[in-house]
Amino acid sequence: MPLSVSSGPARVIEHGTVTTFGGQDLEILLDMPEGAWSVRLIFEENPEISGAAVSTEMIDGGMIFECVNFQGADGRGSAVPVLLGELGEDLVFFHFRVFQHGQSDDHSVHYTFFRVHKDAVDWQPSAG
């Protein structure tokens, strides 16, 4: 039986939990009818930075999230869904939470991709 999940006006188009292999980067490839989208999570530790930090970089067909100092079982991640881009009249968002248990180099990632019509979130393109 097919499963359909939504949250407010947004449809959940993919979700899951994955764990990195040997502390390596993680790439999630979202295969959409309009084309594939890539999200890469890079995990680094930097003792010169106090607390956790995330920087992003747009790439062709996706986005890279550089996650710095994402240690601990309490989790770190996006405070709100992050806009990845437009698909016609829809927007695609990515929301994630990262956990690291014990002294492992690996990170477990809970993630959700949402698709929502622009009008449902009163979205306006940035003037730029």
C-alpha cells in the first residue's frame, strides 16, 4: 500500500535515517521526475570554533552542508527546513538532525525532504 505523508501544506517526498561509513561524507541523491537533486553532508571538527556551525554551498543539482563540531547524542541540524530550490510552482526543502554516539567517528542523520506549492508558504523570490 502506498504511503502519503504531509505536514501542513507540504508533502514529505522522502525521509529516512542513515549513518555514515567510517566518518566519511554522506551524500543523499533525491531522484525526482524533474531531475536528481544532491545533498552532501560533510562532517568536520574544529577546536578553534566554539559550538556547532553549518555553512552551505550551492552546486549544480544540489547543495553541500559543511557541518562543524556536530558531536554528541543530543543532535544538531537545521532549525527550520532549508530551501534547496524551485521545481516549477513548487519548492523543495531539506530538514535534518545529526547525532553522534560515544567516541564513534560516524554520524547518524535523520532527514526529511518536503515539496510545497509556493503560494502555500507565501514565498517570494529574493530581489537580487
